[in-house]
Amino acid sequence: MKKKLFMVLAGLLLLTGCAPNFGEQEEIVQETEDESKETAIIPKYNISDSYYKMILPFKQGEARGLVSEQLNTRLDIDEFETGLMRVAQDTFAPDKYLYQEGQYLKRDVINSWLRRKLTGDALAQAQAEAKDDEEEYVELGLNPALTGEGGLEEQNAESPIYLAHMLEHNYLIRQDDTVELGGVVIGLAMNSVHYFNQEDGYAREYQISRSEILAKGKEIAQEVINRVRKTNGLENVPIVIALYEQEKRSSIVPGNFIAKTTVKQGTNNLGKWEEINEEYYLFPSTEATSDYRDDAQMFNRFKQDIEEFFPNYTGVIGKAFYKNEELNYLDIEIPMQFYGKGEVVAFTQFVTGKVMEYFPDYINIEVNIMSTSGQEALIIKEPNQEQPTVHIYK
């Protein structure tokens, strides 16, 4: 039976005896394939226009936890997921759609797609095993097989692992008295560096160019959509596929999405690929100074003022997010050595003033002031906000 989510307005919904009451919320009843019913709610409040409302209780994705096994750093793990939500907003507006983790592509399916294609003895063995089970062997791996010719370094350079991970997001839409699947977004995380071990056991790496990532990513995307259309429940919905270029293991900033395409309802045809112009930079760094000199100098002046007035300063680090070559978000961390709460208050006041003085109104800024004891203060400045939000931890 096709899944449908039937909506009714609920009054003040009491979740548990000690749970907070957020006022009037929408209650939904989900009719599952076995004809049982599950009750959940749509929260009345959303914490930000940048996020989707999510059906509660939170329904875990079928491939939950797999992302942490495949990507290089915690930074890439977080950016791959939150960045995919950002990509989704261009097609599925947060004021119309609800978010749910992927419920259709199973963990074992994704794992099988991330493997290399088989060749030689491994292929012969897999075909024999399928024949013994009276089945036809189907090649599922989306990464190229090793050629078997030359040494491991030569083979890996010729056939690197391009696809590191896949992530599915579901977006639900309200239709009269129902809520149903309105679209799917699939992220393909592509390697910019392929790591492997040489015959001597030493680690080696192969750099994959942006052009090679795009070419192979688009090729893989077509095969993915062909398979996804055969998945029960995904035959007709619109699907967005986005390519993510993950950073190397030693990077202190995450990678970024580089291209996306939309597959219209009921077709297997990839639409025109659109470039996604996003990138993260570390301040201070030679890369930031080279590519965004004015912003780098602005950050350095901010940093120098702190150095001049507070001798206990130990460093200022900024992580900047650029979209369409314009500074969109700046996350600043300031570690300090403090000897009293009064010093924390004075320093926070000083930094707040410098944030207002140096940085333009159109960007989001978050400043985290830290000590060896933990976080001491938080400063948040949103675009065109006259006064920033400041919190000093007790």
C-alpha cells in the first residue's frame, strides 16, 4: 500500500508528563505498508528560515551512521549533510516542504553501490556464486575496477575510487488533508584525493582534478538515477542530484558542493547541470589572502586590535563561507587565558564592538570565546541586525 500521512489539527498535545508544551501543533497519522498507524507531530515553531520543519518523533534514515564511515573528516560529514539541505532549498522551499531522513535507499544497497566493479578472479567467483543460487550476477559497484596491470600505484592512479558516499534526503509536501513525498535530494560525495597502500605497505595518494570529479560524477549520477527509478516509491517523484567534493584528510576546512541537476517527475533524464559556487576558507591563510585580499586584511585588522589590547590573547581563527564569491558566513574562534569573570565580560564587550566596527552588515558572524575551562562567551551577528546577540556563560 502506498504510504500516506493523514493530517488532523491537534489541540495542546501532551507528549509526556515532563515534556515541554509548545502550544498548538499539527498531529499526523502515518499509515504504513502493513496497515498499522503511527502518530507523530509537526512542530509549530521553526528555529530558522534556513532549516526545514521535521516530523517528530525523528525517523532515522535507512543508511544512518554510514556517512561517518565513508568521509574523511568531521567537517566534511557535517557540511555534506547541512550543505545538502541548503542545495534542496532552491527546489523544495522550506515554507512548503517538511524534511525527513532518507527512507528508501537501504544501507546494504548504498554499500554495494560504493564498491569497486569486479574483474578477474573476483568477478568469476561472484558469477559462480550467483549461478549456484540460480540467479544472474548483476554488477552493482559504481567505482571502477582495478585494471590488474602494473603495480598498485599505477592501477590506483588509473582507476581511483571516485564515489566516497551517497546521502538521501526526503522532502514531504502537504496535499489537502495529506502529507506525502514531494521530492528527493541525493548527494554524491566525490573524492578529491584517493588514498591507497602500496605493495610495501606505505600509504600513497592520488590527486583527482576538479574536471575529472565533474566528469565521473555526472556519469555516476546517470547510473544512480536509473537505479533509483526502480526503487519502490521513487518511480515518479522529482529528484535533485548534487555533487560534493570532499577535502583531503588533513584539511581544517570542509569541502563543498560543486554542481547539481534536477530530474523531472517520472523521467530518467538528467537536467542541465548547474555550477554551485561555494567554498570555505581559513583566516588567516595564504589562500584567503590570495583569493579575497580585502576580506583577509579586514580580518587581520580585527585580529591585530585584539592582540594590542589584551595580552592574554593566544590566537584568532576564522572559518569563512563564500557563496558566489561573496562572503556569506564567518565563524570566529578566540582562545584566551582568563583570570576572572570580570575579564571575560570586558573582553567580550571589546570583541563585540570590534565585530560591529569591522565586518559588513550583510554577513552572518558567530564568535566563540574559549578558555581552557570551556566556552566563555558567544556573539552572534545576523545580517542587518542593529545589535548582536551576546551570551556570557556562567
